[in-house]
Amino acid sequence: MKLTSYSNYALRSLQLAALKAPDLVRIDDVAKIHNLSRPHITKVVHELGKAGYLETVRGRNGGFRLARSSAQIIVGDVVRITEGPLDIVECFNPEKNTCPLMGICILSKKMQEATAAFMAVLDNLTIADIAANKGQLMDRIAPLEVPRLEPVAK
């Protein structure tokens, strides 16, 4: 199984939001820490906001934060949103299938079982779980963070 970069970006964004909660996270933070494209993170954050996982705040001091508890965000649900149908092999999609072995193929059945097992693991994992070692994660990302500019007093 291999997930797309889009899913990885989504999970990294949610993980960072969990680590920084309740503070706002900037898109630049995610892009810099994980060496990712800012436009891609912008798209991911927008999608996660529409799906109700992130609250977004516009403006100069804007950013995003989790819209619900990290313990309530199931990794499998996020993957389903970011990946869509997990058609590992052609015969998983009856509309596109050209295989004459549909319905009798043991390989197809085992691939379906493997996909179900993969998703079962992700369904048993939350964003809180992937942010549980907060101290270690924060120590690792601290040197990579974009410094925040404080407003100049007049």
C-alpha cells in the first residue's frame, strides 16, 4: 500500500495542529518543517477545513487549528477523504474493470482483505496517537520552525 503525498501532507498538518493546540499553526510552519510545497499545504488545509477537521483563520496573524479534539480525528477517516476509493487493483472498481476473472479470483479477494486490514489499523489510530510523543516531536521540529515576528511597539 502506498498513500499519496496529499494524504501525507494532510496527516502532517493535522499532527502539527495537535502538537501546537490550541495555538494557530501557519501554513509556512508546515511547509518549512516538513520541506513541503506551500501551495500544496494551502490546498490540504482548505480541504481539511471544508471537511470539519480544521478551523482556519484568515489574515496577517491567521493560520489553522484543530476544529475538534485530536482524539476524535480518526486517521482512517482522513485517508478516505484524501485518497478516495482505495482501488488497489483494477477489479476493485466494477465500472473500470476489464478482468474476466471478476468474482472468482482469489488474488482479488486477498487484495480486498489486505486493504481492509490496512484501513482497520488506520481506523484504530487517531491524530492524538500520532502526536502522543509531543516532547520528542517538538524537540525535533524546533530548529526547523519559522520565527514569528513580533509587532513593533510604537
